[in-house]
Amino acid sequence: MISPMNPAQLREKVVQWRRDFHRHPELGYREYRTAARVCDVLAAIPGCTVRVGRDVMDPAALMNPPSAEEFAAARSEAIAHGANPAWVARMGDGLTGVVAEFNFVRPGPTLAFRVDMDALPILESAEAAHAPAREGFASTHAGRMHACGHDGHTAIGLGLASLAPAHAAQWGGKLKIVFQPAEEGCCGAKAMVAAGVFADVDALVCGHLGTGATRAGLIACGTDAFLATTKFDVEYRGRAAHAGMAPQDGRNALLTAATFALQLHALPRHAGGETRANAGTLHAGSGRNVIADRAIVEAEVRGTTAAVNRFMTDEAFRVARAAAEMFGVTCDIRIVGEAGSAPCDAALKEIVRAAAKSLPATHEIVDTLPLGGSEDATLMMLAVQARGGTATYLQIGTALPAGHHHPRFDIEESALWHGVELYAAIAERVLGV
């Protein structure tokens, strides 16, 4: 273990962790190697209890999990690339969340930090101008990369955990560091909430590198403009027939799906806030002379509030079913991802502000920056707030060579240590006794 009394050594280790995770990106629910490496580091930290698998994720609440075959392949790949098989075995099918817990002797509140671990299905740039490619830590898995900074978030979480033992005499209550899988697509948070991970949390801090904070040294104490969202798949089942000899016998699932996709984009908007709707993919048909008997549309709606998003969801589902009735096919709708719209609490933002102000790496502090997208950390925030706790979603500044979810996405690695120090300073203010 890296000694918490040696900040220079730990700072370098945080960079090493980030680069290791960057080399081995894993998609949602398949973060076996990442999670196992996290568990190995946490298990070596004095006073840290490591919870994993069913202890921190409810299998019944998994949203849009991969197939059994995909899980098996991901486990084998992780072990082949150095994952501890004992940890992998405890994660079963997709239960790749990890929670680090520190229970301090003195009484006090429970403070949680949430970090995410998953990567994206993007082919990473091999250009020399792209630092991971130039410096030898680009993705080793073609078609997958950390294009949103989750490798850095995971490293920051491990850095905070490594510092915690040095504060055991000064801190009271409980510190939780929640390593969440499957944030992309808004899939993974629900299972951790359902497992009761946040049932005792009094204050929750979530955070992100970059997003709206695109200057080094900038800290945003909170985030607004979260869009509540519903991600869903619509599957249509019709009847195949020869397109020339017997078109009257067919029931065209492809045309049904196309009609739905067009009408989804024509949905009425809502006066209560901004709305979004998108049909992202349409898969259908087997040949040019065959009436398609099956089609699947992957779609989403969003709204600035839960109520507005519910309106959009209800309207989208109504139109999906109406298209099926029009063409005489069956319709199955499956929700595959969800996020809410959570406010950031003023009291916790002020704690973030005081913590940020105490750090020499902080050059600029703003109260709030907009997200303009969706984040399933909001489900965790809402769960904490529902029981009377506070929550915020901060942003850690870094210059970005390219935008999030881009093949040349990267971060300034100096922002990693800024994040570790910020989280530790927040913990000092919440748990210090």
C-alpha cells in the first residue's frame, strides 16, 4: 500500500492507477478487472471494509444487463489481464459495484463519495497528438476507451481511500466511497440504490472531471440542468411474407418502427421545461424482397424535471403502441435506463466552496455549472435527499483536447490530485470532530 503520509508518492500512484484503468477499459456491468483492481487496493488499506457483489447491488434492479455469454467473456478477459479471480467470482453477472467503508471511532455523520468506472464503445485515436497514444497508455482493447474521464474518477476514489487512515483520529462517523458501474446509459445506479447502499448516508458528493469545467484549477460546487431521462427499446413483431408474391399476408415491422421513429420526433413539447426525444437506432429486416417481421428501435426521451420526462415517456409509449396497432403488429417496450433531475443542496455546496478555497491548486470557484445531459447519480442524490440528507454534484476543472465521448478525449492529469485533495478537504469539513 502507498503510505498516506507520503503525498508525493501517492500523487504519482493516482496517475499510475488512472493510466492502468485507461489501458483496460470495460463497458457497463463488465468492469470486472477494474473492480477487482479497486478491491485489491482497498483491501490493503488499514481500516477499510470492502463490500462487493450482492452486498452493494440488487440483481433484480439491473437495467439492460448484457447476456450470460457476454458476462462470461468479460470475466475471462478480466482474469487474463490480471484481475484477481476471487473478487471476480464474487461479482457474479454484472454485480461489479464496489463500496469502501471506513468506520471511525468517534460518532458522526455518514459521508459518501460516488465515482464511476465504466468506459465507452469508442475506438480510441492513435494520433501522436493524443497523449495516451503518444505516451503508451492508450486502450489495449479496440473499440473501447475511457472517453469520459471515469478512469480518472476511479483513481481519485482510490486516492481518497488511501488518505483516510491518516485522519482516523480526527474524523468521526463513517466514510463511504462508492465505485459505480454502468453509468453510461444511466443503468448502474438503480441497483446500488435498491441494495440500500445509501440508506444511511447523510451527505453525498458526486463529481466529474471536465464537463462544463474546462479550465485547470476551476471548481464548480454544484451542477444544474440535469435532464431526467428514460431510455427504452421498442420491439415490434409482425409477419414475414414474400414482398412480390404475397404482400397482403405480411405485417411490416420495419414500417411500423419507421413510423414510430418519425412520430417520436414529432411529439408535442411541454410548457413546464425543455424536452428531448431521439430514436438512435433501428434494426429490422432480412432481405429486400421480404416483409420484415421483426424490428427494434433504441430510443430515449428527456425532460428538465421528472414530471416533464414522465409526460414525454408516456407520450412516446402511446405513439409506439399506436404505430403497432396501425400496422397490425405486436409491440414490446422495455426500459433500459433511467435518471432523475436532482437539485444540489446549498449547504453542501458551501462546504465544497470552503474546501476548494483551502487548496493552492484552486484558481477559480463557481457556484454552479450546467450539465445539459443526464446522469444516474441523480438517483443516488434523490435517495439521500428523500431521507433528509444533502447532496451535490461538483465539477473538477481540466482542459480537454476534445469533448467528452470523443476518440481524442483526455484530461490533464494534474486534475486527479486536485480531485483527491478536494475530496479529502470536504471529508475534513463534514467528518472532522
